[in-house]
Amino acid sequence: MHGGIDTFRLMLDSDNPSTATANIGEFTFDIRLPFTRSDYTKYILYVDNFNVSLRGLASDAVHLKLLNLSNYNSYSSQTKGNNNVVAVIYNHDTNPSRTDNLVLNYQAPQAPYHISSVPNTLAVKITDMDNTNIDFSSANNFWTANLRIDAYYDDMSC
């Protein structure tokens, strides 16, 4: 018996969600993948890239949270349960009087997050370290996330 992997790439951004409450950093995306199997045995999520552009905001850290998709067999001191934070970026310039754009980048394509399924919707929330909402309602503040899901299956035909 041989197995296989289907890889799904999800490119998300704050300007094109299905629904959003941008002033509190919440975004929902309807995931419409062209083809998924029904016999996957394991799912691993990777955050290949996460980029945030903040103009004048003084947040000292940015957390990317997946509200409806948690890393099972994990723990978060914020939730007191499973971890839903998949990326953290620390801000090196927290000066609130800064007038130029501040772009923060995260890359960790080998950090695995074990999840239970390929989602049909993905609810994203972006907060700071203290779980305070970050306002993305201004056109000057925006983000992108490039996610990858590897879905494993057993090929019974061999």
C-alpha cells in the first residue's frame, strides 16, 4: 500500500475576505477548493508567509489566529486550551508617531500545525500579544497570509 499527499495552497488577504469586521481584525474566508478526496488520514497546515503592513500603529506583536481551526494536542496560555495562534511577528519599531509604513514579515514553512480537516471556511483574527484587537479598517493597514495544507491519504489501489 502506497500513500500520497495532496497539497492545497490558500492565499488570504485583508482586502478580499468573504466577510470581515476589519476594525477588530476578524476576517472570514469561504474556501472553494476545486477537488478534495474523502479519504484523507492526516492534515498538516504550514504558514509559508505572513506579512503585515502597519502605518503608525504601535502594536508590539502581531498574532495570526485561526479561530475555527486549532492545532490539536497543543496548549495556549491565552485560550487555556488548544492553540489557535499559527504565526507571531514581533514589531521592532513601536513608535506611535512613526509616519512611514512598517512592514513585518513571518516565514516558517517547516513549522507544522496538525489540524483535523481541510476547512470549507477559515475564520482569521489578528490581535496583539495581549489579545487586543488590531484595527485593519484603514486602507493603510493590511495583511497577507500564504498557507499550505498537506492532506495525506492511503492509496488502496496498489
